Amino acid sequence: MTFRRFLLASTLSFALPLSAQFTKDPMVIGWVDQGPRTLGAVHVQSLTTSCPKAQFFTSALNGGVVFTAGGTAYDPVTQSVWITNGTEVQQIRLSDKKVLCKFKAMLMDSKAVVSGLAVGRGGTRLIQLETRAGYAGLRSYSLRSCPPIPLRDGCKLSFLGRSEYAAGLAYDPVRDLVLYTVTKPFGTISINTLYVAKDSARCKPICKQPLPFCGPPLLGTDVLGLAYDACQGKLYATFGGKTGVYHMPDPSKCVLKLSHCCNKGFGLWFKGLAVVPGWRQFPFGGGCVGKGCPFCNKIRLRLTGGDPFPGNPRFGITIEFAPVRSYGLLLLAPGRCTKGVGYPFLCGAIFPVMGPTTLVIPYGFLQGKGQCLASGTMPLPIPKDPKLCGLTLCSQALAICGIGSGIGLTQGIEFTTTK
């Protein structure tokens, strides 16, 4: 079954960040240049066919930059957005808008500006696109520290014409492909071409395709940002004041079809674009402990390691505030949680369906520095398979105290993988 394609690891971890649900449905996010001597902004927008107006999210980075400068990337592991105004790069956590990291971009060409950002390789790389007229280059940073460490993997796009530039960058996390656009100014209407390359050879495209603009030319014909949603098979290209939505199930074939176009409708133009995936989580019941266990009534379960998206190597499920030295078990079942089934030897109800497809995975003995501070994380790295998008799962954990003298239960959590 598709559900069993989750890869189960046996090593426990104790330092993964909480997974917070930011949006139930996918939306795009992008940096906005609001002019000289003014802070820029980050705006979000849903690109459904009803095309609601973009909304303000937060202020960030100085504006008044050149037309091609600016980029945006989303990191689903840390659930944060990376933005740039062409020279500075900043990371902002979506849950509380806290700036997590800020650094000056390392450019391979001193006359270029950063025109695109993307996060790849399971959240371990920040890819940078830089450009000026007649030049574009790609390089990446390791995201294992702040500031990120620039890697010696830079390359130059050798096929640009004298007036051409590149200002759209996206990443397909399922196939590890880099997507970027090259724009040729041509009077009042520019010509944009989409290129797709393997991440291991970013400057050697495997295919290309003309990218038609959408909407009135007055709202822009130059691609200023690019994003790809692997679960929905959709490519998003922003022309600043409007964004085109294209069906593109497999970027490696460079076959796409324009679906619809959304006017931004609020504020100035997007400079860079990224997709924030949609998913959901719901609690069922509450934690409890039975006789024979310490009174650890705050015992709970939580999702960790970022969004549950195909290709996330750090996703996991954590039990915490459990009795110290109790033995933890994780229940994980496909489908929705039930209303709960009670058993006489338990203090509460079991919410996952207990059947042949239910996984019972041992955490092992839970350790902690206090009687009710034991915890453990079960890594559940999600394979790079688009068939794993939109799954519904139900989880719950047990903590067995002593030699079966008592059992603690967490609440149940029903959640979906990104859709």
C-alpha cells in the first residue's frame, strides 16, 4: 500500500522543530519592493480560480532596488521563507515572523544581483540565481549553519544573449530538478523561456519551453518569480502584478499548459515567488495516565520536522512529557481517526483504527531529566513520491510504565500530508 512507503528509521532524535500548520490550502508567498528608503514587504496570495487579492504578511528588507533584483524561497523543513532584495538575504519563520537568519549574498559577478532563490535537497541547500544583462549564474549554500556556507558549485548560463537576464527560480523536490526562466526584452512585450535542469548540473538544461505570459501587458510580461508545487503538478510564474498558473505534471518533459491568471490586486509587484504547501492536523481527545504510572497528565504527541511533504527527510512524530523510563509505542494508521474505542486496561480511548494496516512502532525506553519530562521522536522520512501527497493518517502514542504496571496515552492527531 502507498501508506507503507513511509520509511521508518530506528534512531531517536530530540531536537526537531515543531511542525506548525500555516495554511490548509496551498498559497504563494513573495517579497515586494515598496520603493526607495522604505522597507519592503512579504505578501501572500491564494491562486485558486477565484483569485482573491494578495495580503500583507510582514515588512522585511530595504526596497528601491533594480528591476531584476529580488527572490523568494520556502523551506518546508523549518517552515520559513527566504527572501532577498538582490544583495541581502533573510530567513523569516512563518509561525511568529521571527527573523532566523540574515546575511549578505555572495555573488560570483560583482555587477549582478540576486534574482531568485530556491530551497532544495530536503531543506539542506539554498540555491541562488544571480543576473545582469547578458549574464546569469547559479550557486548554492549549505543550510547547516547561519550564515549559510557558500559552496564551490557555481556555474554560468552560457546561452544568454546580450540583453537577456534570468529572474525566476524554482525547485522540484520530488525529482530534484531546478527550474529557471530567461527573459529577452522585446519592445513592450518580453519573451520568456523556461529551462529545466538536474540539480547536479544546474547550468546544463535537459529541456526548455516558451512560457506564455497571461493577462494585460501593463501588469508586466517579464517573469520576476517562479515556484513549483510537486503535489499539484503546478508551475507558478509571476510577472509582478499578475501570476500565471500552469499545469506541469512532470517538469523533466517541459510540457505545460496555462490554466488561469490571477491579478495580485494589492500592493506593488512580487519580486520572487514560492509555494507554501497546504495540509491539516486535528487533535482527538487528550492525554491521560493510568494507575501504576506517575501522574504525568500533560503527556502529549506532536508532529516535528516541518511540513509532511514528499521528500522531507526530517519529518517525525514526538511523544513528550511522558513518565521517565516508560516504554513508548507509536500507533500510526492510514485514514481518519475514529471517535475513539475504549479498553478496560486503558485510561482513555484509542483513536487510530486497529487493523492489519496499522503500524505499531517502538520508541524504546523514554528518557528525560524529570519524572514527567521523558520524550522521544520517531523519524518518519517521507519518500520522494507524489503519490504520497494528500494522505490522511491517524497517530497516537502509548507509554508503558514499569513492567506493565500502568499505561499512559497521548491525544490522537489526525493529519494530512501536503496536498
